[in-house]
Amino acid sequence: MSDGRVFELRTYYATEGRFADLERRFVDHTLALFDRHGMEVVAFWTPTEGPDTGTALLYLLAFPDRPAADAAWTAFRADPDWQQAKAASEVDGSLVARIDSVFLAPTAYSPLR
């Protein structure tokens, strides 16, 4: 049973040849915007083997509850700085071919709660 805190595991599959650009956008823009909107970054990962090596970026966000997550994403997407950074980084086409997202609730025995 969770106390309401939720985690969101997101996987971004970069458009062919755009993985470095995707990482640069996170470093140069997205991380500061996440912080601005109360989106707690737990960690980022990249696969070290398998078909998604070099093309997938996975990360975990933490939120107090699902309504807080929804509100944070709404504010993030509406942020003019995000809209500008996204548009500028995608002048030559989209950086992301697909995004998978799953919300997770920690178990009572999880050390990460």
C-alpha cells in the first residue's frame, strides 16, 4: 500500500540519429524546467545492451500523488520556455519517435517510497 506518492517511468526512443540532441535538450533545458515545475528526478538510464542501446533514454520522476503529476505535466507543457526549447531543438525534425510512460506505486516493502 502506497502513501500516495507515485513514480513515473518514462522511456524516450530517439528519432534515428538524434539521440545526442535529445540528451543535450535534457541537459540544457528540460532538467531546469522539471525543477521549476516540482518534478523530482530520481535517475536517468540508457540501455547497455539490446536493440535500444544508443537510442533509448529512460528516467524516473517522483510526485506526491497522481494529481500533482498531472498538474506538473500540464504546467510544464504550457511553459513558454519549454515550448521555445522544444521548437528550437526540433527545427530539423522531431527528436523523439515514441514515448512510453507508466505510473508506479511503491510497495510497502520498497526501500524507495
